[in-house]
Amino acid sequence: MLLLQNAHVVPGDGHPELPATDVLVRDGEIAAIGRGLDAPGAEVVDATGRVLIPGLVDTHRHVWQAPLRGIGPDMTLPDYFAAVLGRALVAYRPEDTNLAVRLGAAEALDAGVTTVLDWNNTPHVDAAAEAYQTLGMRAVIANDQLRTDLRGTLSAALAILGPEYGPADEAEAHLRRARDLGILVTMHLGGGRTPSAVSRMDEVGLLGPGVHLVHLNSVTPDEAKLLADTGAGVTVTPLVEELMGHGSSAYGRLADAGCRPALGVDVVVNSVPDLFEVMRATLRAERTRTAPLLPAARMLDAATIDGARAIGLADRIGTITVGKRADLVLLDGLAHLAGNGDCAGAVVTSLRPSDVDTVIVDGRIVKRAGRLIGVDLAELRASATEIAHRARDRGTFL
Ligand SMILES: [Zn+2]
């Protein structure tokens, strides 16, 4: 048992914030939320002056690329396809995927991301799964293998090329098969300036809650409405989309139509491994696009409960609610606000990964007092250098 004492709790999803509140975790689950909870025998964490938020949910990241951070500040999408997917990827052995995912998972956890939908392009799903288990991170591992054997904090999604990058009939067959098995299907869609395949997918009855679409920069208002009406999960990755020329973020168009878009880092070849900057970039874009000021706190929901919704995990994670799994993050830096006002908006506008004090996944503390437990991030980074160098030796980038 774990008792978080005297935290400023941000439950999420529009629920009022709870100053000076305790949260009790039992068997990996949030067992009670209230003031002055009594839990004999529980490990106590003094959360005085800290803000407790639901763990952040990154719904689209190619985690295996963690060793390649910053290799492509000026990469276009065709450059990326050629260098990263065309050449670096084929150099990955199972042990490289394991090391790369350990590095990527450690960087994500360090920044308060407790769940990731990892679009794992490598053929080494078992190596990735082992990495998440070692690090204690919740992950949906998306791959072109249809896996039904992942359990606990791990689950599988089917990653497909989709009707824009592969044959439409093949995409349809994959979608129908995964739907029968109850497995999430995720694909890139509408990530360019040409019309998206959303309408075509709707015509053949393929939109729905088990489908997760990423980017959607070219989505029209009518298509956004189709996505909202059918309950398809949607994710935007604004930093990478704008840097690589996909076009402006679809966040606002999707939200206007009634979708609850989630946020992803996507790739770190030209981006950062945390969601704080993604939240802020989206907030800035929305405040530039529309006259009424979008509340900053909306972005924290986008990075938590909306992420959980987009990938079918909202019954388990995404808010601080009794009965959900205990994925929780304690934040420093706002002690002056804790108890004196709402903190969710300030988390979005004014905090950064170094303010992440404690991270809990499924009831287990993986970061405490600002340091990951049992993981030496610097050592992981040093070990992974060889992966990037090997890619360079194949005549790619760097
Ligand atoms: Zn992607």
C-alpha cells in the first residue's frame, strides 16, 4: 500500500481540483481519495506543496528511435523515410530494440509519461516488451504482428500502413480482422496536404472506437465530424508535423467537430521526448487560431484522459479516480499555488520535465525525488550511442 499525503490533486477530465488531499493506492489501484486517510502499514509519501496529476499518456511515439535523437533537425518526410525507416531501421537487432526502448521508456518516464502507444516499426516485439517490463512502464505496443499474448501493463495494437500508404483492400482486411479480435488498429492518416482517406474509410464502415488515426493535418471539418460521430481515436503530433511539413495541426478542427484529440511526441529525430512542449505548442496554436482563449488546463486533459480514450484505456487510466490503476505524477514548482487556486493550467504553461518529482505506474514508484529508480539515464544514453553510430556507418546521417 502507498499513501500519498497532502497533495494538491488534479483529478482531470473537468473534475474540481482537491487541495490538501490524500490518495491511497492498494494493489496497483487507486483505492481512496480524501482528507486525512488512515492506512496503517502503508508506505507514506509526503506530497505537501506538490501537485498530483494523472500520468501523462503519449499516444504516438516511435520509441525505438530514442538513440537517434536530434539526427534530423532539417529532415523532410521523404528524408525521414529514406534515412530512418529505409536505412537505420534495418540495422536494428533484437538487442538494439531492447536497449533503444529502455532508453526511450526511461526518457518518457523521467518526463512523467506513464503510458505510451509505441509504434514499433522493428520486428522485435518481444525485445520491446521486455524493455517495458524492466522499466515498469505501461505500453501499448503497436506492430504489424497481430499479438494477443501481452498482459498486465502491456497490450498490443495492430500498426498498419493504412489506405494512404498501402493498398486499401489490405487495410480493410486488417481492420476487420483486428476488430473481430478486439484489438486496436493504429495508422498514420492525412499527414500531408493531399486529401485524407477519412471519407473513404467511412464509406466502407471502417471508422469506429477501435480505430486510432494519427496526424490528420489535411482533415476537413466534414471529415472531423465523421470521426467524432463514429468515435474513432485521433492523435496529433504538432511539433513533428510542423517541423517536417505535414501542415498545421488538426487539433482545433478535430476539437471543433467534437473529437477529443490526444497528443503524441512521434519522433525525437527533430523533437523532444516529453509532452510538456507538445501541450504548450498546441495551446499556442489554438490561442492563435481562435479568439476565445482556450483554457490551458484543456491541454492537460488532452495529454491524459483524452490520450487514454484515444487508445481504448479510459476505463483503466487517464484520471485520478477510485478504481482506476494508479498511474500518477507528483510535480514540483507550484507550491505557492497548491491549495490557493487551480493548478492544471499552470502545469501546462509553466512546468517542464525537470519539475517531475515522483512517477508511479500501476502503483509502483519508478521515479522518486527527481531521480529514476534503478535506471541510470546517462549510462543508457552512452550505451545507445553505438546504435546511432552503426546507423551512421551505413552511410546515413550524422
Ligand atoms: Zn508516426
